[in-house]
Amino acid sequence: MTSTSTSTSTLRPGPQVSLWGEDGKSPYQRLSQRMLDVTGDRGVLKDVIREGAGELVAPDASVLVRYSGYLEHMDKPFDSNSYRKTPRLMKLGEDITLWGMELGLLSMRRGELARFLLSPRYAYGALGCPPLIPPEATVLFEIELLDFLDSAESDEFCALSAEQQDQFPLDKVLKVATTEREFGNYLFRQKRFYDAKARYKRALQLLHRRSGPPEERPLVEEARLLVLLNLSLTYLKLERPTAALRCGEQALRIDQRSAKALFRCGQACLFMAEYEKARDFLVRAQREQPCNHDINNELRKLACYYQDYAEREREMCYRMFASHNEDPVNGDN
């Protein structure tokens, strides 16, 4: 995280400056005086660097964060995930086991950047964590909350029977399906395509099982369309074009003019060397979005593939014809 070194450097004066102030207090002690008390006993203190938005992190949520942990008077973090291009999703209470860090995260909103001072009780305790963390160490964590997903609500809902799920309002079903799709999106970005597929399929199953009144159908179909488009792309990544085409065609039954659905179908047909069908889908997609670079590039790719295919066909026919003429069995008697 690029902001870590600059934002924490104010806590660590250069070598010509005393680490202790004239008041006899250390940098962390001085910082703590202007921090918010998260726990009520000043065991976890918070300083908001950038405000977030939306809801607070839910208990049992899975969070996407960038963090760096510092000991007092040390320039380099003892723990950080800032080297990761894409941080991994971590579940509170399982992947994040530091009590103070979890309590700090529960006070945050999406997009928020904050510092937390953790007393030994909320960090590494009386013994520390040798050799990195000394006994009775107060530590500072700088945390940026990129996103979070509440998986507990989704897991509980998915465990219910279809009859039980029907007792809940549509808003609940759509919220859970959206959570499953967002989990799938995260896993897709991590290139964990099999896991992403499972999340998308679970979202589809929830929406398919919804047997509500007719007025609910447009909202359900709108949610299904988003999942089907993502699932179609995932099947392409898994090199399963038949399944990708099936999902794309289901999406077209919901919205026959969906450029994304037409594009996915065209990609699947091109993968299977069904060039005429690919052209039909891609031309229809281009008609909906004439300036879409991806669609136009796919049409150019199709033209190259078809040209190579036609040349191979002509060459094969020529060879067969030549071989037939040279066959003495078929010569003049």
C-alpha cells in the first residue's frame, strides 16, 4: 500500500531527532491522545485517515483489505500484504485471528483507510510472538478496507429448503443471490474459475427456485441475466464452450438484444469453429453496440480464422482431387 510509508513516517522521526518528546511520551503515546476509543477500555484506538461509505463490516464477513503492521520505532512493517497485486479474501475469525484487528475492521466501512493502535491484550499478549514481536508490544496497523462480503447470511439462507426460502420477501432472495454473484466475481478475478462457477450456479439455483407472484418475475429475471452472463464467461475460461453457449442462449431468452449475451454466444461458437453461427451472433452484437472494441476485434479474429479455414479446405480438396486423378484404379481401362 503506497500510503503506508508516508502516513506512518510521521510517527518515526529521523536519526537526528529524539524518539521521545519533551513531555517524555513515545510517538505511539502521543498519537493515542488524538485517537478514538473503539473498545471502551482504550485497548483498540482508531484514527481515520479517509472516510468510507455504506454499511459497517458485518460479523463473520469476508473482507478484502490492504494492511501493514508496525512496531514502535521501526521503519519497516513486521507484517503486510501490500506486496500482493490483488489481496485475497479473508474471513473474520478464521483468516483474521488478531482480536484487535477484527474489532477494528468491524468499525470500518467500504473504502475507509484508518490506523489502529492495539494494546498487547488485543494484539500479541504478554509473550509477544518471537522473534518478530517482543513481549507486551503495542502495535500499529494501517488498514484499507477495499470491500467486504457477508457470507454468513448467504450460507444460512442457502441451507434452507425451497419452501422455507419462499417465506422470505424477494428482497432477501435478491440480496443473497447478489452476494453469491459478488463472491463469484471475486473468485473470477483471482482466476479461481471452478470456485467462481460454483458460486454463480448457487446464485442461479436460488433465483430459479423462487416461485413468487408474476410481478416479481422482472426483478428475478434481471438478476438471472447478470449471473448467466458471468457464468458464460467463466465456462469460456474453463474451455467449455458448449456450456458457455447454453448460458448465453438462456440470457438471450431473457433479453434477446443483450450485446453481452450475443457476444458470449459468438465467442463460444468461434471456440467450437462454428464460424457461421459465430458470425451471426457477433454481427447481431455489433448491431446493438457498433463501437464496442471487443465485439469488433472478435469479428476481425473470426475473419482471420475463417480465411485460414477456407484455405485449408481448398488445399484439402485440391489434394483429394489430385490423388483421385493419379489413382490407377480409376484410370482408363
